[in-house]
Amino acid sequence: MSVHSIYSSDGDGASPTRSAPSPDPLVAGSETTATPLAPVSLTAGLSLASRPPPLYSSTPKQLDASSYIKRICDHATTSARDSLYQGQDWSDLAKWLSSRPTSYMSPKSTPSFAWLYMLDGKVEESAHIAGHELALPLKDSLGVSGPDTNVLVFLRGYPSPEWVSQIGARFRIDPEVFYRHLSFFHHHQALLRQSPFVLPSSQTSIFHLTLTTVGHYDAPVGESVSKIRSTAARGMGKYLSSLKGSHWKTGNSIVRAFDVHSESIFSLEQLVTVYVSQEKSDGRWTALIWLDSGDDLLQSPPGPWVHLGLHQGASIFPVTMFKRMISLKGAKHRLFPSGSPVHSDKGRPQSVSLLPLCYGRSLNAKRMSEDSLYALHELFQFWGTSEVQFLNVVASGLDALDIEPGKYVSTMLEVQHTLDFYKDILNRHANSTMDVLQLIETRDILDWPRSSANKPELMAEQLHRDIRYILDRTHALQEQCKMSMTALTNQASLQEARNAILQGQRVYRLTLLAFIFIPLSFCTSIFGMNFVTFDQSRKGIYTFFSVTAPVLLLSLAMFNLDRGTVWKFLSGASLGKKRRLRKTYAAVAGSP
């Protein structure tokens, strides 16, 4: 007997009958529909007609933008009372998606918020892909047709409800992608339950990469690094809270973390959310790459990095990727011609902002269509390069720390705070890298398109080695940080021991002075009692010194007297006395 028949059969044992699904009003022309959930009592018996459909039933092939938002809002109304897959944490996201567009949420950004790359499996081996910008409203076809055409979609920066709903509906994106990427919309209780760890099984189609950008600044004169970090932490808290505000424009850059390493180095962390899904019906697959980086940082809402003088001479280091013989290829790798005013001299461009505009130039278009991991290789390579650059900065910072003995307490405390800072940031990056490594190592069980050609397999092995190298270097820096903290603790212990020895010496001198002046005070007190009247002669003062000198010598002798020596002397004297008594008794006993 099936599970359904167990729960839905009548008392007389009659076989259950299943009602036909009703058409879904949210989907136009959908072949498979789902019966809407109805509120049921937990105590009443459930008939088959009142039970929800199985979760493995197929989803509609196509939704429009309004239906896409409507389904998310319906999911947000579920709770622990009626579903194991409660969506009450989605309420903030659903509210934002249902909000009306304002002048600040313009769907137009320059460059565009969304870029599309079509991967045709029928192209030649030497062909390369080319992307184009998307604009709202999205067309019904977008030129995606045929079972061999797969798509790669890039999103840049802060979104708008129009973009999210139309991209999600047009490319059948799992709303979980938007829920995870837009975590700043979640309330505090939801964030406590959901971060920082996620089950590996829930990351097979959705995963995150953390892109780190390193920059240089000039610290204010006379201000400690600890104070700058505290100010930056408070500013970052206000910045993250402002992400829910209405002053954000579509395409603005988002920063997830901001860290001050030293008096001259800082780093920014931005999130990349990747989603890969393959249609079971025709085998076509879609990859969505959502970057936090969009517009120039100076054209986006300000954060604590502005207070470091980012607009007054601070610079952002580029992420320089490696490719063999690239320096001999002339300007072929240049996206814009020389002298093009794409980026103003007043801005602070990031290397990641170019990734959606020139993606796939080093990859084979045919192999990209066959293998989704190979199609994401440039993204992983860029992430790995930025991570190695970050680790090099951390290694330089650890090497620059001075933990030699003899430093002032304030200096040692500053070093301790810096080591704690590096320990926390390295732990964060190690966890992120471990998630990426587990994703690559479990590639065999991923439901991703995979090519049988040699090149994608070789690139996958190379990627695995690179990620393993990054994780090993991160662990090595963690160990170096731990050893430095241990050495600093030992230095502090030695310094405390030295201070204790010096304090003991000072106490010894003070005690010696006390043993000198206390007898003198005692004698002067005795002679000041006037119980004896001295003659008006010099014998009186001589009498004082003749009495005081022995008392002083006796006190000094007692001060320098060793208790163990006295005990040994007394023990030896007692033992000698006993021996003499035994000899005397023996002599008396032996006499006639």
C-alpha cells in the first residue's frame, strides 16, 4: 500500500480516488499545474483531496513577472504551522519585490544591469562568445532557441524589483538565488539562523564566491590602527543597514565587508552568487552570475572607505590575471581602445567590473556550451587571483609585525589586536574557500552538464589544484598567526616574570631599610620614656649608641638568617646530644 493510500483511505478500506488537478490561474498555457495549499487542521483526518500535491511534481514551464512575484509572496505567507519548508523569512524580500518602482530604482544603468551570453553548441572550435546588454522589458525570445543553445547571464550590483522578477521569470531562476544574495533584506533573527554555514547538498546549484579587492590609503597622522578599525566597523554597520533604503539605484556597487589591515592597506569584500540549472526536458542549461560590483564605488552610496580618503588620493589595486604570452598579443586583450573615456580619472574602477563585459575571451565557445564548469572557469580564475592577492597582503602584514621583547605595553596590545584581526579574517576566508573546494571535489555528483573532451577535464583538474593551493596557503597563514600569538603570549609572560623579579628586589631594599630604621625607632622610643635621667655629659649619647648597635646587629642577623639553616643547626645539635647520651649510657653499662 502506498503512502497516500495509508493516509487517505476511508474507514471501510475502499481504495482512494485522486482528484484531477485544477488549472493554475497564475500560469498561462502551463501543461502541469499544482493544487493550491488549503489550510487544514492538524488533528482532523486528511483526505486525499485536501492534501497538497507531491513536491516532486513538475513546475510550470514559463511564468510571467507578476506570477513569479505572486508565487514568492505566497511562499512568504507559509510558516512552521503549515509547512516544513516555511517561508516566513522571505517576508522582507516579498515586500521589496511587491514595492512600486521609484525614481531611485531606475531599471536603466550604464553599463546595463544584465548581460547575456548565448552558448551555441554548433559553433566552430575556434569561435568565441560575445555578450550583449539586456534592457527592460525583456523580449519573449531574446534569440534563445534550439536544444543546443545555453545561456550565461551576468547581473551587476544593486537590483530593482523589475529586474529580479523579469530575469527570474524569463530564465526560470530559483527564487532561492535572490533570497540568498539579498541577505541584507533579512531580519536579524533570520540571519542568526542562516549564517555562516550551509549544507553542501544545498549548494550543488547555488553557491557563493567572495571577491576581495585590496586598496591603499594614507592614515591620519597620530591615529592608531585599532581606532581606525573601530571607526570603520561602526561605519560598516550603518552602511549595511542602509542597504534597505530607497536611495539605492540599480547597478550601484555593494560591499559586504570592509577591513583595515594597517596604516596604508585596506580591503573590500564583495559577493558573487552563482546558479546553474539544467532543464530535464531538452537538456538546456542556464548559469546566472550575480556580482556585487556594478558602478564605480565613488558613484555608489558611500561607505566607511570614503572616510579613509578614497576620494582624496587612495587607490585600488587591480586584479591581474595570468595568461601565457599575453604581453606579446598587443592590445587584443584590451576591452576599450586607448584613450577611450569609459572610466573617468576621478573614479576608482575595479577589475571585476570588466568581467561581465569581456567574459569568455580565453575559453572555447563550443566547450563552454558542453560543460558548465568549464564555462565558469574564468570566473573561478578571477576569484583565485584575487584571493592570492589578498593572502599576499596578509602575509606581508604578518611579517611586518614586531614581536621582539622589550616593547612598550601599548605596542604589544596593538600587535595583539592586529593578530586577532588577521585570525578572524583568515578564518572567514578559509571557510569560504573550503566551500568552493568541496563543490569542485563533488563534481561527479553535481547535476551539471559535463563534456567528454580533454580540455575541460584538464581545466577542472587545474582549478582543483589552484583551490587546494589557496586553502593550504590560508591554513599556513593561520598557523603563522597562531604561532605569533603564542610567541607574543610568551613574551608577555617573560615580561611579567621580569617585572616580578624587579618588584621583589625593590621589596627587599625596602625591607632592609625597615630592619635598619625599626630598631633605631625602638631604641629612641625606649630612651624617650625618661625612666633614666642621663647626666649632662657625653656618657648619655654613648649609652644610646652602645644599646642601639647590638639591637641593630641582632635585627640584621635575624633578617639575613635562613630558616632552613637554623632548623638544620638545631636538628644537628639535638642529634649530637642524643649521640653523646648514647655513648654515656654505653660507657656506664660497660663499666664493672
